Amino acid sequence: MKGSLLYEGKAKQVYRVEGEAEQLILSYKNDATAFNGKKKDQFNGKGRLNNLISANVFAYLHQHDVRSHFIKTLNDTEQLVEKTTIIPLEVVVRNVAAGSIVKRLGLEEKQPFDSPLIELFYKNDDLNDPLINDEHAYLLADVTEEELNVLKRMTLTVNTQLRSLFADVNLQLVDFKLEFGRRQDGSLVLSDEISPDTCRLWDRETGEKMDKDVFRQGLGDLVDVYEVILQRLEEKAHA
Ligand code: ADP
Ligand code: UDP
């Protein structure tokens, strides 16, 4: 049964589970934020779409031997997950140049990378999630060099699997962000969400942006676009 609210973030609420100290309920909100909370809005149906898309993606990863915190979907907006202590890192993988790297390094948007590029950001709203290097991560995120290498390898495996999943539904996986958490026994596990809020996805035929950039850049109706992604993933899952 749903317990008390543990934490409320920008996109989700996190609830305890009565009688299950090692589980949490993630409740996806309709809120959208960008530019570290400076741009905000609410979209009816967004919480449901991200909950169901994220569940679908975690289920696909599970089928391909990539474990995560995901246990099961509870209802339209909520999922049951393993409780972890989140490592305060945003692990970003880029297959194609877009977003912050374009401005930071003066690259051309749409430039593909020969091999996926990993960047680490320190998950800290007060500091605006700064880009950090490995040595900063050992200092700030309580991970050893060996563990960081494990996280990077897991991230590249997720990238390989997700590129294939999204290519099958006619989407190009441009980049995405992962979070990892630590279980009580010390092991590291993929956590948080994988949704169009945390991935850049471009239609493979039209090049149309089908992710949170629709909101960031005011390109159209975010809910309509997310609905198309869910429909394509569900059609594939039931094919
Ligand atoms: P933010 O905190 O960045 O505003 P959200 O609104 O998505 O983000 O809030 C969800 C919070 O839950 C995040 O801080 C995320 O790191 C955390 N979280 C995700 N999965 C787990 C988990 N399995 N155990 C504990 N915390 C988690
Ligand atoms: N991302 C995210 N949460 C963040 C920052 C980035 O999910 O707090 C995702 C973002 O949606 C994109 C990828 O990570 O898919 C790379 O984001 P980028 O560094 O380009 O930052 P942006 O300009 O999108 O904020």
C-alpha cells in the first residue's frame, strides 16, 4: 500500500511503500520543466505517458538482460521500483550532437559521433548540474574508479539496446540521460526514468523532434508527440 511522500521533484513524486522498506512508488506528474526549472508548464496526460513509456523501456531492457530498479506498473501514472540511494550523477550518452554540447563545444547540430560519447554531470540543482570529469565524480558522488567504469559500461550497453529498440519504431536515439542508484547490499542499479523527457528522439524519416525539445523550443504539442511514441512502442511490444 502507498505510504507517505518521501520526496517531490520536478517531474515525479516518490512515495514509501507500507511494509516494504526496500521499495518505492514513483508517481509521474503532468509538470514539464526546462532550463533548470526556469521554464515550467503542465500538460494533461504527460504523467501517464512518461510512466507507461518508461515502464515499456525498462521491460524491454529486462528482456535483454539489462536489470533496473523497475518492478511493475501499478496504474496509469505510478510504478513500483526498488528503493536505492541515488548516485548524484547524470550520465549522458550522445550518438549525435544536440543540446548543450552544441553550444558548449561549438559543434553542428546533427553531427553524428563515430562512437558514443559519455558525459558526466553533477546532479545538483543549486549548481545547475555542472559538467564534471571522472575525478570530480570520485570526489562528489561516492563512487570508486572501478564503479564508475562499471556505470559507463552499463550505460553503453543501455545505449546499444535502446538504439535498436527505437530504430525499430522509426526513431533515432540522439542522446539520453541515465541515473544509477545503490542498493542496500552496495550493488549499483539503473534507476529513475527513461522517457522522452530524458532522451532526444528524432523521427527517422522526417527528422522531426519527438521529445522534450518540443517543449523547450516551443515546437508543438508535447502530449501528442509523446502519445505517438507510446503507441509505436506498444505496437512493437505486441507485434
Ligand atoms: P528531480 O529530483 O531531478 O526534480 P524527479 O522529479 O524525477 O527529479 O524526482 C524523482 C526523484 O527520485 C529523483 O531525484 C530521482 O533521482 C529519484 N529516484 C529515481 N529512482 C529512484 C529509486 N529507485 N530510489 C530512490 N530514488 C529514486
Ligand atoms: N537530460 C535530462 N535531465 C537533465 C539534463 C539533461 O534528462 O537534467 C537529458 C536531455 O533530455 C538530453 C540529454 O540528457 O536527452 C542531454 O542533455 P543536454 O546536456 O544536451 O542538456 P539540455 O540542453 O537538453 O538541457
